[in-house]
Amino acid sequence: MSEPIRIAMWSGPRNISTAMMRSFENRDDCAVIDEPFYAAYLATCGSVHPMQEDVLAAQPQDWRDVVKQVLGPVPKGRPIWYQKHMTHHMLPTFGRDWIANMRNAFLIRAPEDVLASYTQKRGEVSLMDIGFVQQREMFEQEADRLGHAPPVVDSADVPRNPRITLSALCKALDIPFSEKMLAWPAGRRDSDGVWAPAWYDAVEKSTGFAAPRDKVAPQLSDDLKRIADEARPHYERLAKFKL
């Protein structure tokens, strides 16, 4: 029996990452896992998030146990395992050697849009909360390991043309594209993290990638603008390599 394909999609929060997870989960050959390092991150960093106690109770709190999980048996024995990971969850004390066992890809979004969305769900935010610094660091490490840039998808490109963007991503990951990735049934999934009620209201109503709206510049406070300015060079570095 061949070794399963483990895909690690690395993004920050509020980045259509759950919709991407829906897309892959709708394939017949794919299992998914939702932010497996969330509890380990919360238990270590001291940050307070919505539904904190529920998250801590639902997942392993030691990063080593999480690594064993994501490298372990694939749910339902599926040949592909799509793992939705948050870059800010990978704290400096967490080992990263395991990442070399994955086919890694990076999902990016303009920092202004991330901040406008994030602050609707959580009042406090810092540069490290939105994962841009960590995402660039992980991208550079993976590029050095591979000798070339790993796949990068800009979340703004997916709703503009889901078929073309997802086909390019599947090609870069060396898996076949499936038409089933373009639409899915509405509702919550057993695979959703326990935090879904606090964060997933929009995606639970979705049946596919929402058509893009006319772009309106987010209205950010001066403090948020400063964070966006700090994040932008990291976003632009990855954006040079987007599919």
C-alpha cells in the first residue's frame, strides 16, 4: 500500500482557509483536519481566544502529540490528507522537522483584508496574531529545503476563477484536480474544529467559493494600519510566487 499524501496548507486567520478545507473535503479521496495545533498554541502562548476552554479540552496540548497525530494514520484510510494549519500556531518552541514529510502550500491574503475581518471576531490583535511573519519564515525554510518556491495561492484569486486556481494548485501538489472541489453542501462538518460556532458562520452557509465583490478598501484604525504596514512586506514576498 502506497504512503498517503499529506498536504499542509499554511495560512493566517481569516483567509478563506476553511472554505479551502471544504473544497478538499468534498473530494472522494481526501480526509481533512482542522487546525490541529490550536490547543497546543493556546496552552503555550497565554493568548485568550473565543471558546478557549472548549478548544483546550478538544485537542492535544503538547505539540509533540500533535505531530504524532498529523504523521499518523489518515482518517478513513483516505489516500490524501489535507491539513489546515495556521502559521501563527507554530510557536518558536514547537519543532518543525516534521514539516518535511508534507507537501506544503501557502495561502495568502492582503493584510488589510485580514485585519478588517479578524477584528470583527476578536478585539485584540497584534502582528504575530495574524501569522504573516511566521508564514514568510516557513515559506523561506521550505523553499530552501526544496530548492524552489513551494506553491502559493492568493485567496483573492480563488473566487475569481476557482477551477483555474485549484487546478494549478493540484498540479503543483502533484494530485489530480476534481470537479467536486468547486461546490459542497452547506452546513457544519464533524471535521470542523470545536471553535466553529465562533468563527465559521459564513462558511457554514456556503456551497462554494463566493463570487468576488467590487473591491472596497477596508477602513482601518491607525493602530491597525501600522500592523498592516508591518505585515505587507511579508505578504508581497510570497505574492511574487503565487500560482
